[in-house]
Amino acid sequence: MNPEYAALIRDIPDFPKKGIIFKDITPLLLNPDALRETANDLAAPFLGKGIDTVVGMESRGFIFGPLVALQLNAGFCPVRKPGKLPHNTEKISYDLEYGTDHLEIHIDAVKAGDKVLIVDDLIATGGTAEATVKLIERLGAEVVGLSFLVELSFLNGRARLADKQLHSSILYG
């Protein structure tokens, strides 16, 4: 990715809580050239891999997922927090450092044998991504890979997904 575009991501100290440095992608989203290049970069490693569906995780995966889906001529499906999807859902619980969280997907969003790409803005510890992989695979689809704008490599989230192709546009170590 163009370093000029990567530099648009700004650090917000102590958000959402003290000690966290939040990676704010809003300035990148406001730049049409940067947004276009981001979508191209997230999709590029998966061109020609027969992706049927791009899955975006709540909530910034909803921004990048549809853009990547268009690049790959694939459909888009959201994975959401509980109670946000109107149709029958499959649900997964997963552990966080401070408790448990849950994700849901419509039961008919992906089908057995579908090839899926998971897209989100950031991978940190990898817990949400790992849960999403399990959710997709529970429905019988194949997770071909995962694509992230930002990877916080010092948190080693990639290790939880070692058996999957993982692409990150920007690494922070």
C-alpha cells in the first residue's frame, strides 16, 4: 500500500480506554484515492480464487467488505453482534481478555462448499477473526483467507489463524 495513504491512519491515545492507542481510519476513508487503493489491496491476493462470498465483521468490515466483494465479483455477508440480524441465525461465543462475546450470521448466508473471504479493518489478538472462521466453517463453507487493512503484529493474532492465508495491508510491530 502507498505509504502516503497508510500515513492517513492516525493514532488516538487512550481510546476507548487508557493505555490503548486506537488506529483511526477515518482520514483514509475520506480520501477517495486511498479508499480505492485500500479496496484493491485487500482484494488482490484473492483474485482468481473463486471467492463466492466476502464476510465482513461488525462494524468496519461492513465498510471494506462490500468494496472487496465488488472487486472479486462476489456477494457480501455481514457477521454481527447478537440481535442485529432479522432472519434465523447461527451463533458463536468466544472468549475475550475481559469476558465473553458473541457473533451471529444468517443461516443461509453461506452454503456448504462456498469459498469465503473474511475482511475487516484490523487484526489484533485474532479472537474475533478466529470465531468468524469457526462460524463460517460450521455452516459448511470454506474460508479461503482473511484480509485486513491493519495488523498489530505485536499482539500475534496471526498465530490463531496459522492454517489460513492472511493478508494485511499495513503492519504495526
